[in-house]
Amino acid sequence: MIKYKRILLTGASGALGRVLRQSLPTVTATLRLTDRESIEPDSEHEEATVCDLADRNAVMDLTRDVDAIVHMGGMALENTFDTIVQSNIIGLYNIFEGARRNGVKRVIWASSVHAIGYYKRTETIEPDCLTRPDSLYGVSKVYGEAIAQYYYDKFSLESVSIRIGSCVPKPLDWRMLTTWLSYPDLQHLIERCLTVPKVDHTILYGVSKNDETFWDNTKASHIGYRPKDNAEIYRAEIEANVARPDPGDPIIAYQGGPFVAAGHFEDP
């Protein structure tokens, strides 16, 4: 099912970038890879380039002759404000502006649970809820969702902002029994975001079919995401190996978990 001539994958050396590098060739003839460090193409269908996303001119070149962008690049954890600005604010703006100027059809990008991390775990929220970031990193994701909406409203550039929960090979703690997104479900979700006929600007939650959930994706049902994996199969393993946290501990009481529990990153 080849739909695109060329897709750009940013953050291609990261954990999620490596996972998507395996599945994206099913929807594109050529996969353009980029990261801040050198990447070696694995096949004749890949092309690779080094790019600092904060370099606007470089991103203008990077996004040329591209039909769609899967943006997994940027700072993936809490950090200093200056670092967050360069990676997740300037870098994301450059991606959307490059897409607009170069006629890219669609941008799929990694937002985060940390855009809404201050909701309590007892609350079930929808994609159009009030944002409640739990960190500077979370603030950058709120900004990204606003940029995506702006570029759709003003320029009709379609995009999907995926509030990723905990995308790892298997759940590692009690909170992840609720927030886990498996690698196969991530691959399926990205494929749906790229191939469904129309997305406008959609915000949705990147989470597997877990028995416990914080999030309601009903308003994003047009994407056709049908997750198959369930964190529940790991419950016995976690119960046996991970101490159950106190229900009042912010790590378990809030949806953002450890980001809520942590102090302000720039405090001494």
C-alpha cells in the first residue's frame, strides 16, 4: 500500500524513530531519515541526512520534495528552558514552516501525555480538554499542538498531534499499566494517520488497548486506530517485581507521573 513518494522521518535514530523506520516503507516509496548525528541508510529505499532542526535554512532544504512528515525529533525529556526552546519550539516551528513552504500534505508528530499531566488518574479526558502541562517539556507540547492547529486553520496543512503515553517494549511500572503504547500499536497508529483520507488537525492519545485508561479517543475515531495490545498481560510481572506506590504519591496520582512529582528543572 504505497501512498507517498517520499516521507520524512525526523528523530530517526531515537527509539521510536527506529521502530517506525521498520514500518513506514509500507506506505512510501522513499523514506528520508534525519537526526542530529549521522545515519546509514539500510536499503536503496532510504536516504539519510544530518540536520539540526533549529537551523531554519537546513529544515527548508530537508522538507523539500517531501509528501508527508513523521516528526519524532526533538528533546524527549525535561530539560532547561533554553534546550527545550531550541529543540521543541524553534525546531517544531521550522518543521511546520518548511512543510507549508514546500507543499507537504500532512505532518504527524509526537505530542505527549505531559501536555495534560496535571489531570488526576481518576479523571477520564478527551482530546479537546484544557491542557495542563506538568513540565517545561509539557509546555513545549502544548505549544506544538497550538502550532499544528494554527497551520491547519490558516494554511489548511493537515496534521495529527499524538499525545503519546509510555511507548516502550513492555510496561515497567504500575502507571504504565494505564499509559502503555506498544510498538506494534504505534506502527499501526502512524499508518492510520498517514493513510486515512482526511485528518484536519486531530489530537489523539497514543495508548494501547489497556484495561485501565485515562483517555477517551472517541472524538478521533475517524482515524480508524484499532489497538490490539493490552498492558494487562504484564500485571502479574509488575505486581511481583515493582512495589505498589502509595495512591497519594504524585507518581501514581497524576497522569503525568514522575514529571508531576519532579521539581522545576531549573531550580538549584
